[in-house]
Amino acid sequence: MKIFGTVFLIMLSCFLFSQKANSLSGPVSQCNWDRMSFSSKYVPDFHDTCLFVATIRNFNSAKHEFVDYDYDTTGTIKYFAVYFNGNRWTAVPYPSLPELMNLKSDYRDLVILTEGLGKTFTSGIDRATRLLRIYAVDGVFFDWPTERPYMRAGKNIKTTSRLAPQAAKAYAVFLNDFQTYKNAHKDKFKSVTLLFHSMGNLLLMNNLKNNTLSFLTPSVINAVVLNAACVNQTNHKLWLDKLTFTQNVYVTINDKDKNLRGARIIFGDHQLGEKPKKQFSTNAAYVNFSPVLDKEHNYYVMQPLLRKKTFLYEFYADIFSGKKPRTTFPSSVAAATKDTN
């Protein structure tokens, strides 16, 4: 038992370290509280990048760190337009999703991102900003608490997992409001993609299990990506079969994903983004990146990797723009890429 406990703690430490280490891949300039400010009167610069944020954290405008690390138990969603320019981020509050969405007269391809473990408000915004800049899309970041620096690592994972059903309810409210807005402003939108990364897929899973997304109509969402999904794969067909509001559903897989291998030990099951097993859902395309990846987990925003293996970039770019992506990636693809660099 002592040996098992030691192995478990080692795997847990490796899993958590890889979560934080992987979050550092990409641009040197990172969003943190030293670079973040709150202003209801900010006038955007022409060169600003704008990210929309919906968060369910506690909010206090009087504090410099105006949102904290914890869930607002009222379930209230707060909305911000976050403007990025150089090394500065400025968050501007808005009272509702429609008022936030009205800031733009039309949208490029829109990605609604939900992130996984290890994300504070600022590190999540950093990740979402990176997504916008890499793929030249518009974005809404649905932010839920998944990192609590005051809490031990193991307890933080358990707390995040327990919070997921409540966060899922808020996400369903957000999507309902988004559907209402889009239906009233159809000409403003091109393609809309729901992107769930890692433990962010818990929100999708809980909503599908509880049938709380049944209100969504096929015209609202063009595609759903379950990216490196950190959810137990056992019986996933039962809930994934309920995803019927779009025919474009993609489950990305990397058998060597070091984060998901660690999660397998913690949760006692292979993860959906690692080694899914039968029965498979006929609603989804299972995209196996294992032959062309190493141990990466955040491969969708790892810029050096995307530059080297352009087929990865093209996979996500095609989905975000409403196209059918390539879904088979034999090892010969990676070999050919190496030959050309």
C-alpha cells in the first residue's frame, strides 16, 4: 500500500506540474494581475485585441484582483470585454451578454472556449487570447474556477471535479442566452464552434447527461470539439450520443498525452482524449493524433508545434471556419513534415 501511495503521489505531482508547464508554451508576454486592470470607462485602441469573457467567479470591482479563485454560489454570470495591447490587458464590465455582443457589428468565425484544470482568471484569459491571435478568430471565453493557489493540489482537483455540475448549469444558461442573441442577429455570425479543452469537457458531459442542452437548435452551433478531453472514457457513448445539435463533433486523441496519462491514475480510468474504447458514439469523429504527436496536451495552442506540423493548425482552422477538417493522421504525415523542415 505504501508503494502504491508513493507512486500515486508521484503521478499526481507530474500531472499537476505538466498542467502548469504546458500553460507556458507560446508567447513570452503573459496575462497576470500585474498586467491586468479594471475600467468601466476604457476607450479601446484601434490595435487592441478584444476577447469576450463570461465568468462565474466572485466579483468585486473595488479590488485590484476584481475576480477571485472561487465559484459565485449564486451562479451569476459576469461579462467583460477584455482588451489586450502589448503587455497590458484591460477588462471592461457589461451587465449582460446581449450588451457585450452588441459591441461588434459582425463577427469573424467565433470560438467559444472552455478551459480545464489549472486556470485562474488571468491565466485562462492568457490562453484564450493566444487562441484568438493564432487562428484570427473572435472568441468568448467561458471561465470557471479550476485553480486555487491556497489549496493543496489534490484537493483542488477534487474541488474542481465536484464543481463541474454546477458550472455546467451556468454554461447552459449562457448558451441559452447566446442562442437567443444569435437567432435575433443571424447576419452578424459566420461559423460558431464550441471548444472544450481537457477538464473543460466535464461541463459538456454533465449537461449532456442531464439533458440540459436540449434547447439548442442545429442552426446555432456549427461544430463541437472535445479537445484532449480529461473525462473518463467508460460509457462515454451514452452521453455523447445525446449531442444532436450539430453533425460536426470531433474528439481529439493522443495516446501519449502525459497529462491524461496522469489523470488516468488519479481517476482510475482511461481518459476520453487518451485511449477511448468501445462503445463509440456514431455522433462523433474520433481524430487520432497519436501517430503525429509526442506527449503534448495543449497541442492546439503550442505555436512551435503548430508551425512545424501545419496539418495540426489546419485541422483547427478548418473547423473554426466551418469547413470539414482532415481527420486521419498516419505517421507518414509527421515524417513528411520533418522532411520539409
